[in-house]
Amino acid sequence: MGKEIERKFLIKEAEWNNFAKPAGKHLRQGYLVSDPNKTIRVRTAENAAWITVKGISIGASRLEYEYEIPLNEGLELLDHFAESELEKIRYEIPYEGKIWEVDVFSGDNAGLIVAEIELESEEENFSLPAWVAEEVTHEKKYYNSCLTTHPYKNWI
């Protein structure tokens, strides 16, 4: 059984902009199914694609199954079956033994930057980089599936 334990945070934009970061990866992400109990997502990067099935979040945990698929199939699924989608640049930042994934959104979600960290348990202790601000793990509006239908541009 796959299980994801993930916490989400907003970032301090000035600190993030001044932070020396590695090259990011452009991601295109679309949802074949998106409801409160489950999502089926397709994501493409430059040379790869994945299909992911996620269950309902309970605390910071949920079931997750992810499989790499051929890039051309991922693009076809996005083009022909995605109900909604978004694009972002993802930065993977190592920090004190963990990898922080920072997503800089574009399109209708431009201006939003969210940092995520995957943990081994919900009780795991970890340190926050200087550019991390308040936690938004339990705020559904920051879920990527929600951002495709209720984009950031409509909040501001």
C-alpha cells in the first residue's frame, strides 16, 4: 500500500527570490478524476510522465500510487482526457536531510509559490528553511486539484 505524508507551506517571496536554487523542472499536470475522495492525475516533465492515484487526506496522510508511463501517452492523456490542468516550475531543494519541493505556478495560478515536504510519519520533526512561511497543509484551496478549478488569480 502506498502512503504519502506531506506538509505544505507558503514561502517568503523575498527570501525565496534571493535564494540560490538549482534549475527547476517544467511540469504540466492534469486531472482525469478530481473529487473530494480521490484524484487521478497525469503529470509530464521534460522527458517523462506519471499517472498518480490519490485517496482522501486524513491529517497530512493519504494513500498514493504513482507509476511512470511513456511520455507520449502522458501527453495524449492530458490532451484528450484531462478535465482540468495547471503548469508550474518545480525546484527540488535539499535541506537538512530532506528534499523540499517548491512549486512556482504559472498561468491562472501565477504569483503562487508553495513548498512541500514528504515525511516518514506525521510526528516527524524537521527544520524549516529561511524561505518557508506559514503552513497550509489543511487548506484545500492549496491542493493542486483545487487550483485547476479555483485558480489563485480569482483569490486576489
